[in-house]
Amino acid sequence: MDPVGERAQAAIRESWTRGAVGYDHDAGHGLATPAVEEAWSAALQEELGTAPLAVLDVGTGTGFLAVIAARLGHRVTGIDLTPAMLERAHGRSAEAGVDVDWQEGDAAALPFPDSSFDAVVSRHVVWTMTDPATAFREWARVARPGGRVIWYDGLEPSGVRVALRQRLGRVVGLIQRVQDHLSDHSYTPEAIAALPLHGARTTEPVEALLRGLGVEEVSLQTLTAVARAEMHDEPLAKRLAGPEPRYVGAFSVSGELKEQLAQ
């Protein structure tokens, strides 16, 4: 990794260490209502199916997606760069009464042999990778032939109407004194500049990246039900600002694709 990337990586680790305490309290992160958990469970089961799988959750954070996968009956490993996040992930799995193999490590340099998992999943990770191409190569490397790479990510909302809603939401938030936990893990400008997919308004940048790697068949779907569930019980300020556009992307990992990505 070049010096700029190394500094960005260090800043990202520091950001998530600082933001670990409040991370789950923000909409879309982890302090879920039963309706949110149900929506995410349905979304994940749609991608993974019902047969038990060996699942790797990369950039697991506080373990939200990993614990849901374990509740669905899968054998789950969760890996994250930040010990502070993993500490909360341990607590989440213990509270849920499920077993997850938590490990510290880099989502773009995985400490697992080739073809170790049936599925590799992530949530809110792709946008924060300094080298997303290498990350996708790694995720495909550890997936078995016939396995899948699945990621959930957000898009930057745009347009005059969106800007007005966000401004109104901020004003109401100040009046209601709604705490903005996102500021707890804000990035430095240098770190943001090192993230190729930060601020993407459409899925085209990640689609182009995958085409460049030779991944031609990519499934992309919006997560309307998840966004609706997450906004339902939020303070007025959050509802006024509106949900962040969210999508799920996935592709199958054939033996041919694995060979191609390994070159």
C-alpha cells in the first residue's frame, strides 16, 4: 500500500475506533427494532437461501449482519479492522445466543485460504475501501467455486428536493436536539480523497470497477423494505431528511472467474 493509502487506512481505523460506542445508535447501523431486524433477515435470506452455508462477513463492525446470518442458521465468521468494533460484536452475539467466529483483520487482505466460504457478505463496507478492486479480488478468492459475493451499500442522495429535505431535517434536529452519531466516525479529508467509491450517486462506479475485473454478470437491487423499516421509528428530524438510498449487489464466483481474478 502506498503512503497515502497507509495514512488513509490509519485514519479509517481511528475513525471507527472513535465511533464504535455510538455506531449502533444511528439509523441504518445497528440499534434495530424488530421490524428492522425482520426486514434485514428477509433481505439476507433472499440472497443466501435457506440451506446452511459457511459465511464470511467482511468489515463486520459491531456484527449486525453476521449475527442475523447466524440466526438464519449459517456458520458465520466476522472479520473487522477495529478491535473496538469487535468488542461490541462479541457482546451482540452473546446477547443473541449465537456463535460467530470473530477475527481481527483487513477486509482487503484476508487471513483465510482460498475457497474457504460459500458466501462472502458485507454491509456498508465497499464505499470505505481504499482499494475496492483488491477487496473484491480477495472476497472472490476466499469464496468457493459456485459461491457468491454479496454486498450492501448506500448511495449519495442528490437533487434539489433531497437537499431541501436534508436542510429541513438538520434544522428540526437542532430544535429537537437529536444527536448525530455519524459525526462520531467522520473521516479526515485526506481519507475521503483516498476512497474511490465514496459519495457515489449511482451504482455505475462499482459496476465499472467489476467489469474491469472481468465480472460481467452482477445482480443489483434496491432495499426499499429495509429503508422503510429503518425510518419508521426514527425521530422526525431523521424522517424529514429521508432514508439513504440503499442497494444490494451480488455476483457468482465460478472457477474460471477465480482463475482470472488471481492473475
